[in-house]
Amino acid sequence: MKVMKAMKYNILYVEDDPVIGEVIEEYLKTAGYHVHRYLNGNEALSAFAAERFDLAILDIMLPDTDGIDILKHLRTSDPDIGIIMLSALDDEGTQLHAFNGLCDDYIVKPVSGILLLKRVETILRRTARPATPHPDGLSLDTAAYAFYEDGQKVPLTVTEYLILAALYKRPGKVFTRAELLNLVYDTEYYGSDRVIDSHIKNIRKKLRTDIIETVIGLGYRRKESYETE
């Protein structure tokens, strides 16, 4: 069965079984998704607080919390995020509890990787986020991985987009160079974190709006207010 090539959607995946987690993560990455996998709920919630995700795949039986509690937190914090519960629990009561918490789908393990991808694809097609215009003419389209300024698409590389999107979505939050590197690279990066400075310099050249502030000794953040040249 042919699976549609995914755009670089950001997926939060919580699974405490390392074997199952690695298999599912590999399926998702092969399909083109950017996957952040965590073994417990606290790590997942910390990641969710720091970054915007398009879809979450949640196990229920976790070592530190209940996956349905995570579901409720995510749904309250971000009503538009797609959420799939992926659990070995197949009883009707648990499934009803999850759907009452407003999950988009409930899948009982074990699951076919191909079928999981199709269900992920279906939910993302329905929940794809449109660009959100800023009063100053800036907008971020997370579904298309594009950034617009006054209606014109800014010609960013994928790396530049990921850095700018992280800063744009969290105005005022200081991102260290290490944090930005972790957002950009799927695997561990062994070079100098100063490569981020070069990417920031290129982003600034491509934007007329002075949106990025350097925080000396720490990293970078999106300004709370800014001017257009």
C-alpha cells in the first residue's frame, strides 16, 4: 500500500516500551514526520510547553502518569492539536473515557504501521493549521512549513524555517543555541553550536522585520515588539 509522503509535521509520541516505541517512531520518520519520542509523561509535558506540535500519539499506561490526563492537558492547552491514543487497553470503559477527553482516535496495540500512518495522515488532513496573520504582516503556516511577510513567502531553508518557527511561536522565550540545535537535527550534532549564529544571520537578511533579539551569553528570542524596515 502506498502512503502519501508527509510534510514535516511535528509529532509528540509518548511510549514507555522502548521496543514498541522504536518501531513506531521508525515508521513515522520513514513517512517524513518529525518525531519527538518520550518514555514518560513529565518529559512529554515539558516538551509540549516548549514547542508546538501538530499531533500527539499517547500511550495510557505510563510509569509516572495516566495518558488520559496528558490528553486532557493537551486538549485544554491546544484545542486544535490532533491526538491519537495508542494503548494495549481494549476495554470499552477506557476507550469511552479517552473519547470523552476529546481524543481524535483510539487504536489498540498491536497496530499495523501502515494503518497507523493512514490514520495519522487522515487526522492531520483535518486538523492542519492555517497560517495565522500577525498585525504587522507576519504569518506562520505550520502545515506547509512556510513563513510569510506581508503576504510574500520568505525563501527560508528547512533549517532556517525550524529555527524561526521555534522563536516565532514563543515570543519572549530565550532559546539557547543547544535548544535550537535539538530542534533542527534529528540525531545528535557534534559540531559547534555557533552554527546557529550563521543561520540567525541568514534569517535576518531575508526578513525586513527585525523580529529576532540576541540575548548575550544565552541565545536568541523573538522580540515582544519590533519594527519593519
